[in-house]
Amino acid sequence: MQQVQRSDNSFNKTLQGVEQMVKNSLLTDASIQAEKAALTNQVATLKQELQQLKDSSKRERTLLTNKIQSLEQQQHMLVQQTSNVIDQLLTGRIRLVNGSHSREGRIEVFYKGQWGTVCDDRFDVKDARVVCRQLGYPTAYPTVYASARFGQGTDPIWLDDLDCVGSELDIKSCANRGWGKHDCFHTEDVGVSC
């Protein structure tokens, strides 16, 4: 009987051990399942956050691209406006070239970024006075030289039929055919001596 009792005790201990292992296994399985579920939720949350970051990055990239394009357009417009202002400021500037000194030579006028000549049609002392005044030279006795006396220009003929009153501060204020409108050849480039 003692032996049966010992066997019974041993069996009960073994059974308790097995039951404990099953419980531990179930607990471990349950905790693994719980951890797996928690990790799955964390992964899902991270995926959502990553997608939000991607979407945010796309929006920001689009906004930055649009901003860059806008700035490039503004830059282009500013460059164009600056170019126009410079052209306006320089339009009508004059110089004398091919003379024996700085106060004489073929008249060249600046327009649209390029130097060009003035035709001798109708050009007289009143026109020469305005040229000399614009250059800061004396205006009392200017001399007009027709027929390309100081050589023929190669750039455009910008002005023809210049008709100054004589009191203008610059030749762009004088009546003429219009910039680039003429019926001349460079053999008719006019010059002055101030």
C-alpha cells in the first residue's frame, strides 16, 4: 500500500508538473499572442506614420517645386524688367567715332542694346547743337559733315530725318522717322565737330 501511495504521490507530482507546464505553455502562448498582436499594432501604426510622412513629403516637394517655379518666373520677369530699364536709360546715348579728337566724328546712337548711325538726310546745325549739348561740348559753332566723312558704320541706321529745334537736351527728344526707320545707306552716315 505504501508503494501504491508513493506511486500515487509520484503520479500526482508528475501530473502537477505536467499541468504546470501546460499552464506555463498556455501563458507563454497567450503572452506570445499578446506580444504578437501588440507588435502587429505597432507595425501598422508605423506604416501609417510612414505613409503620412511620404504624403507630407510629396506635398512639401510639390509646394517647394511650385515655389521654385514661381521664383524662377519672378526672376525672369525681373531680368526682363531690368533689361528694359537699362535699355530705356541707355537709349539715345550718343558717341562720336573715327574723329581726329574727342569732339568730332561719326554720330552713333545707342538703341535696343546696339550702337547704330544717324543718316545725314535733313541733318543741320540745329541737330548738331543738340548732339554737342548732349555730349557736354560747346554748342556755339558746330560743323555738320555729311556723306560718311568719318567712315561708314556697319551697325543699324537708327535715325533718319532728324529735325531738332536746337534747344533739346538729347537727340531722342527730336522729331525723326522713328527708331530704325530710314531710306539711307551707310554712305550717308552723318558726323559733327563740336
